[in-house]
Amino acid sequence: MRMQWIDDYKTGIEAIDEHHESIFERINEVLDALDQGREVSTIKRLLILFESFLASHFALEEMLQERYVYPDFSSHSDEHKQLAKIFSGLILSLESGGASPYIAKDLKESIVSWWASYMAHMHSSDKQLAGFLKNL
């Protein structure tokens, strides 16, 4: 399973769009590793790299919101915190689950579920942020 980037996902804010597209690429690296049955240590490393990039992406958006006094900053930031917390939980579940034969399947299902929440955020909150920024 691969997450496909399409131009409809663009917000019109270049820096945000570049990050979003990179998020697609990075989550696909994780999913590919799971599909290929890679070692738990490799999957964990990819998850940590993804989590780190996600944090930098959220920081970029929040910096833009603070700089331009975005009125929905608090709720947008809360969504980021929730998405980050859930993703961190995926890494913790991998660490506690060890190398069980079901870990890849369970983790993939959890990532796909998390991805649905992320996409909802991107389609709604990030599009609203972009609309605000484009009207400055």
C-alpha cells in the first residue's frame, strides 16, 4: 500500500506543500519496509525519522501561524499535538511488541488509521491556514 500525492493536496503555500509531499514520501518508506518484512530495528529507525520530520513540519506551520497571528493557532496547534502523540504511541507499541509475527500487520493498520486523521487535518485545518496566509 502506498500513499499517493496528488496536486489536489496542494495548499498553494510552497513551503507547506513541499513538506506535505515529503511526508507522503517518508510514510511510504515506512510502509514499504513493513511490506518487505524488514527488521524491527529498521522499521523503528524509519518511524523515528518520520516522527522527527513531522515535528519539523508542525514547527514550520506553527511558526507561520505565530508570525502572521493566525486566529485559529491554538486549535491548529492542539491538532498537531494530538497527531504527534498518537504517532509517538505507534513507536512505543513497536518497542513493547518486540518482533512478534503480527507486529508488521498491526503496526501497518495503526499507521493507516493515523494517516486518515493526518489527511483530515491536512484537508481541513491546513487548507484553512493556507487560505489565511494567501490573503495577507
